[in-house]
Amino acid sequence: MEEFLLPVIIVGMLFIGLPWIVLHHLTKWRTASSLTRDDEMMLDALHDTARRLEERLVTVERIIAADHPDFTPRRGLSSLEAGPDLDPNPYRRSN
């Protein structure tokens, strides 16, 4: 009986169990790779916060440059002075 049962279990594991595990994880990875609506909202909020912080940094640099003529910012002038973004919604879902 054991001589018959062991090969059946092994074949069942190879042709049923293994593909099921692989396909199960593939579908989990596909759903996990896309952004949810909450993730998009969080990214938008972080982008707005980063933009406000950049504006504040530029303002502080301008104030310091006005008080100290020999002050030069470590980085070039920000993109804020170049104008607003051409694309009002730069982060979009690709799928």
C-alpha cells in the first residue's frame, strides 16, 4: 500500500501543489505592486508638503542672502523660480 501511496502523493504535490503555490504568489505580487487609492492620496499629500518645504527653504535663503551679501546657497536656485510644474498632476497610475 505504501509503495502505491508515496508516488501518488509526490505526483500530486508536483502537478497540483507546486503550481497552486506559484500562481497564488504571482497573483499576490501583482495586486501588491499596484498603488491603492489611499497610497495615491498619501503620495499627493507628501508631494504638497515637500513643495511647501521647498518654498520655505527658498524664502529662508533669500532672507539670509539679503542680510549677508557673501552668502551663496549650496544648491542652485530651485525650480520654484522657474515657474509652476507644467503637469498639474505629475503622479498618475501607469495601468
